[in-house]
Amino acid sequence: QVQLQESGPGLVKPSQTLSLTCTVSGGSISSGSYFWSWIRQPAGKGLEWIGRIYTSGSTNYNPSLKSRVTISVDTSKNQFSLKLSSVTAADTAVYYCASEVLYSFDIWGQGTMVTVSS
Amino acid sequence: QTVVTQEPSFSVSPGGTVTLTCGLSSGSVSTSYYPSWYQQTPGQAPRTLIYSTNTHSSGVPDRFSGSILGNKAALTITGAQADDESDYYCVLYMGSGIYVFGTGTKVNVL
């Protein structure tokens, strides 16, 4: 059974870069049919898709975040990562990683809370 | 910017039926958007219910069903139970590798 686990700093200063990693266990990140996505949710608000990566390195990003987002993959470590630059308080949220297949997000990590504050 | 709209909230009686919808700020939702539906309880990650309009995710009870109703995607809960009280989100695939989440619907079972 594939499982996903987010990790990274829980506190980031304004204007700095938020960096998170998602570790895939129980299966290979290189499984051909899967994309790997990041999704976030501010407290008390809805979900927002951030972007995704295929193991070839091909990426797609939410147009509203595209200028600040980089998603990368490390197949040797079975991980993919998120970098969000120039963060503000509006980027405070629970960040989820998820696998995507057949146009849906089928397996989710438990989420990690990131607060942007000085 | 595309907005995917859902009803803010719904109340349903135990054993009752409720239909949630997922629409576009501009245009109609069709199967080409591959609508999917997710259930989220407080403090938990979302759980996939339905994908590709009407396909059940593994382990999801048959009382959840997906469809296209008019110009919107729909999730129907038939025979609502107390533990169906949750937030529900739809997601639409907009093409070119882009997804948009709906605004979410809070369902109360009372």
C-alpha cells in the first residue's frame, strides 16, 4: 500500500522560500501511471491545487502561483519536493502531497502545517 | 480566473438524500472535465469518493454516486448517515495539466 509523508520546516519567515518534501513509501515513485501533486489548505478555507510533476520531470503549475513555485523529483530517494518563494502570511496553510491517477488524487499524505511569520 | 462553484452548505436528515453540485463560473461541466469528489472531516486529509464523473474509489459505499446534472457535476448521497457529516470538494481537470478545486460544501446530518 503506497503511503505519502510530508516533511519540512513548520515556520518560514516572510519573503523567504518554503521548502517541503514528500516521501513515497510502499511503492515506486516511478510507477508509470502516476503524477505527484502538491495541494494546500489555509485554516478554515478550501483546498487549492499548487502543481504536479511526472517522474520525467515534466511539471504543471497553478497559474496563480506559477511565478513562485518549483516542484522537483528525486527518483533515487523516492521523493518529490515543493519550493514556494517570496512567501507571505497568505501562504500559511496545511500542505498536502498526493498521488494523481486517472484525473483524481487517490492517495494523500497526512498534511503538514506551515506558518509564515517573523 | 476559473471559479468552480459549490453550495456553501446543505442539511440532510438521517436516511435522507442530498445532491451537491459543482459548476463553472463560465460554461458547463461535462465528463471531459473528469470531475472527482472528496470528503474531508476536520483535521483529516481528504478522502477520494468518486473519480471520472461516476467511478467509485475503492471502499466507498454505494450510497455515494456521481453524475452530470444539467450543466454541473453532481454528488448524491442516498440514505445519509451521521458520519457523512463532512466537507465535500469537487475537482475539475481544466486541460493542459491544470486542476481547480471547488469552493466546498459543508454537509450537516441532523
